[in-house]
Amino acid sequence: MFKLSKKSEERLEGVDPRIIEIVNHALKISIIDFGIPGDGGIRTAERQLELYEKGVSKCDGYNAKSYHQTGLAFDVYAYVDGKASWNRNHLTNVAVAILQAASQLGYKLEWGGLWDLFVDMPHFQLKKD
């Protein structure tokens, strides 16, 4: 069983409490440890615009707001052999645990790894009803 580091916990401050619940449950069932990268939680509009201008986000933070700005999204990295990994296989294994945890808790969660137009393997967001 894995546990979030203090730094990863801090990076999730301000996100929807359901996300914290999902992440903590997923860490109990995951076969691969994972954490939250620097921009993996709440983002300001200014930071979102920077990511958009770098081409790593489709949302500019103003005209198109990211779920990260409202606390309904989070990003992860796999933690393998003592370091962060964005390897597709590692992230897929982490995603299986996260999606299973969300389902077991009764929450609807989307994974960016399943998107058609813009695949975003580290990204998860709560579905708006």
C-alpha cells in the first residue's frame, strides 16, 4: 500500500474533496506508486495561460477554463525505481487503480488517456453532471 508524500498532499490543496478520497483509495489498490506533479492540482488563470502558450493545454485559462482552475481535475505521475515516470504503461497501470477507486466510491471520473483528439495520460477530472 502506497501513501502520498507531503509534497503531493500540498499540491492537492484546494481540490474537490472527492479527488482526495479517490487518490487515497487508489494508492491502497495500485500496483504502482504515484504522486502529484507541480501543476497537478489547482491552477490560476495566469498559470493556465502559460501552459496553453507552451502547447501543453487546450485551455487558455480565460476564454476556455481548465477543470484545474475549479478544483475538479488532477494530474499524476507514476513513481518507479525512486523517480517520476510518465511512461505510458506506468501511467496506464496507475489509471486503472484511479478509475477503479472512483468507481468503487461512486464518483464519475474521466481519464485524459482515453480522449480521442488530445490524449493527456496524466490527467483526470470529475465529470460534471
